Amino acid sequence: MKKIFEFKNSNLTVFQIKDKEIIKLIDSCIELLYSKNFLQTNSENLINDKVCYRQRNICNFSDVVETYPDSNTKSLSLEDDFKELLGYINTNFNSNFNSILINEYTDGNHYIC
């Protein structure tokens, strides 16, 4: 594991996955994400009382959190593959996450906000 940067409430850590079963699970999650068209495109977000449109595609899966914090992104129920992936992440990173947030940036015109 290699931590690239860290802020007060977030960080970027690179972790190389070598387990072929987990790689297959991640591929399955990606296939499910696109086959069921879960990603919201150009969704609205309220920032400083101003409506903005996200310049990325977004989706949140959780059986605990109804809406992703600081956004109007409603959580979708965790599909079985996502539950398994969340369990793997929590076990291997000694964490207790309750959701999976997915941001997709399709090209150089997409950005955080």
C-alpha cells in the first residue's frame, strides 16, 4: 500500500490487488454498474445555495446511508457483488465503510465540481 496524499477527511492510497478472484469480482461489479445503468449523469448538486450540475457520473451503493453526505445522490441498495467487495475492502484495510461511492470521469471535460 502506498499513500499518495492525505487531507483531513480523505486520502488517496494505492493498493495492488493480486488475488484473481477479487479481480473477477471487481470486473463483475463494473459489468453490473453499466448493464443496469446505475450511474447518474450531470446530476444536480446544491453548493452554497446554488444549483450546480456535476461534471462527472456518480452512483452510491449502501444499505445504511439513504443519501450520500453533502449531496442529493440517493443510495442504491448494495447488490451482492458490491456487498462482497465492501467486505473485502473493510477486511483488508481494517476499516468499517458502509457504502461504495463511484465517480466516473469520462474525459478531460469532467471534473470534481
